[in-house]
Amino acid sequence: MDNDVRRTKQVLSIQSAVAFGHVGNNAAVFPLQRLGVDVWPVNTVEFSNHTGYGEWRGPVLPADGVAEVLAGVADRGVYSRLDAVLSGYLGAADIGRVVVDAVAEVRAANPKVLYCADPVMGDRWCGFFVASGIPELIRDTVVAAADITTPNHFELEFLAGRHAATTDELLEAVETVRSLGPRVVLVTSVELADLPPAQVSMVAVDADGAWLVSTPKLALSSVSGSGDATAALFLGHLLLSGSVPTALRKVASTIFAILDLTATSGATEMELVAAQQHIAEPLEEFDVLRLR
């Protein structure tokens, strides 16, 4: 077996951190580690909890502080060994520019590295929840620099500048986003007029095709962080398998298991630890349908 295939994959993850709960790096690092992926987390904010609680404490870290941490990681010679960079919640527009600059430096050290940008901006039930200017920066700069992007349905429509109410419209919107730069697009929280209303779906598209997977809707109030975990797990499985449909099937199984356990327990935060065996060994019980 090739040494590059055998060695442990490494991901630099640049996103938010909270003391309580599972969002941002707190939703990405543990799942990736359970897949056997080494993760080097760099935080963009240090909050007590995610903002969905309505109250939180702690700072958005200054962009130059984030840049300093990244420079220190680079000093350790990490950039040339990375397989991927993952970014999520930015906190401020100038942090987005720091992230894109860091990706350019990583690519200079290792042209094979993948950049997965989770364009965290908002959701259909609440609209945008980031500061003014961040959505445009994500669309025009961050996503444009990415190899992979993982918007939810709401974020896809913003990135594409078009509404997507049917499967055909969603695929057209995805192609618009792919034309911005990313080769692979994963759309989460997909609900369409021509799909069963009792299900929620994900759609993944690359140059070789488009695939859909659906899971039952759960009796679950809003739980933050599932998109962050999905982006991390999709990236991890893509690094390990090299296959978009395989990564889609595995991540669908894991996220459903996590949310099912969360719904059963009544927890307000994802049951990541309780579901860790489903992270390490996904059951893969949901069929992936090829759309084209």
C-alpha cells in the first residue's frame, strides 16, 4: 500500500470554539479524531456557548491574533504535511481574509491540499446570523478559494443568487456555486417540493455526478452544530475514501444517529460522545440515489 494512503490524515480546522456545547471546532475535532484523522484546531472566537442561546460571553478573537496562531502552526512545519484545511464560523470579515491567506500559504507548501469551506452564515428559520459584510466575503472570497463547500439549503440559495424549490433548481444552483470555484458541493438540510415532506436530504455534487441521500425527520427542536459536524465528517470521509457518494452515505448515517440519540435523550446539545461508535463505524443504512 502507498505510504501516502497509510499515513494518518491531517486537517487544520479554523472556526469557532465554545466552552459549553458542540459547535464549530467543538463539533468538528472529536468526530474527525474518531475517524482516525489528526486535527489542529485554530479558534476564531472563544465563546461561553453558541449564540443560539441568546446570551453568551467571550470574545471574537482579533484577526491578527488568529494570524499569529496560524503563523506559529506554520513554524512547526505543519503546512507541508496537511491533507486539508477546514473553515467554519468566522466571527468577523477580516478573519475570513486571514483564513484565505493561510490557505494560500498551505497550498504553496503542499499543492495537493484540499480546502473545505463551510459557509456558516444563516438558516431558513432565522435568516442570517453573522455580522454585516460576512456573507458577501464568504461568497466572493472564501468559497471562491475552496475545493469543497458545504452550504445548507438557505446558504446555497444566497451563494447562487437564486431560489431552489425543486431538485432541478437545486442542481442548477449547485452548478452556479461550482462555477465560483469549488469542485465539490455538499448541500445540507435540503427540503424540496418534489421530495417526501417527512424526510430531510443532503445532495452532493462533483464533476462525476450528483447524489442524494434522505433520512427521516426527527421530533427534534433546533440543535446547533450539526452542520459543523457534517462538514467535518464529509471532509474526513472524502479524505479517507476518495469517493463523494461514499462520504455522503457515511455522513448521513452518522448525523442521523447523533440526532436520533439527541432527540431520545432530550439534550439541548448534540450527543457526540454517546454516538461516538456511530462516528467511528457508520451503519450506512441509507441509500444514496444518483441524480445524474
